[in-house]
Amino acid sequence: MEIKEPAPAYERRKYTIEEYLELEKESDLKHEYYRGEIFAMSGSKMTHNDIAVNLIYKLKDALKGKPCKPHNSDQRIHIPQNTLFTYPDISIVCGDRKTLSDDNWNLLNPTVIIEVLSPSTKNYDQGQKFRLYRAIQTFKEYILVDSETIFVEVFRVNERGHWELEEYTNTRDKLFIKTIDVYIELTEIYEGTELLQG
């Protein structure tokens, strides 16, 4: 999902979380919230969507019968420590799902987050958004999948609590999601895209 500049209708003043949630409830579009500002989220290109669907399909199958559950970009995540409300492309929760005030809507405890990178969101997803995500106590693995080249970055928390990076650039590679002990071939991630055909 791509982030635009603050939506013009919402630039006039700061909004409370309660106001944002009410606006989002009535809106046909998705919006991100951060420190009183509301940002419109636009649709994504086909390659981006193909990658996200491929991943959801493989994760759903791999996690069948296990205590971890994948969610698509309709699942909103909230981080109380920094106020962020956002819709990652894919989030995975292991164990019981916890939501804001038990509202069954705003997820608080993702374990794995996957973002499919687009040109307009790449810097944000790799930088500020990753810093904001790291405030989530249950967050253990962050996966960034490029939609312009065959390239996957995985950040994992090690035993000392430090984030380590692993990169995948070859179609013969298998992405390893350590937290859920799942392997996915890069050819499966990019299946049906022009990147794989090229």
C-alpha cells in the first residue's frame, strides 16, 4: 500500500486518535495516522499486488494448523508507544491476537511484518516506518520485498536484541522467515510478474 502526502481534507488541524478512528470507519479509502496527522494511502501497481498475493497464499498454506496467522493489507496495526496506525502489506501474529481496547480491529502484537516496496514508499518503509515498528514488543522480523527488482531484505532480532540483516537476490534463493520457521522460494514470491519472466 502506498502513502501519499497528508490528505488535503485533513491538513487544517491535528486530529485525535478517536477522531481518526471515526473518520476511518466512514471512509472508503485507507489512511495512516501519526501524531495527529492523517495520510492518504493509494492503491498499488499490479506487480506489487501480485507479490503480496503470492506471499499471503504461501503463508496461509505454510501456517495451516500452526499458532501463527497471516493478515493482508486490510488489517490495521496500532503502536500505542508512538501513535502510529497503519496497514502493512502483510502481518503475522503468533499466539493470541491482541487489539486496542479489545475492539477486534486494531492489532497490537504482530510478530512478523512484510512490506512490498514501491518507488514512492521505499525510503519510508526502510527508514522511519521501520523505526516506528521497532516499538512493538512482539515484533521479531521485518521483511522488505522489492517490486522493481528481485531483491528481498530480512531484518531479524538476534539473541542480544540487535537487528541483523540478510539479503536475497537470486531466484534460486529461498526466503527464510525464522520466527515462523517457513521457507519460501523467491520464484514463488515473484511468480506471475515481469521480473521473473525477464
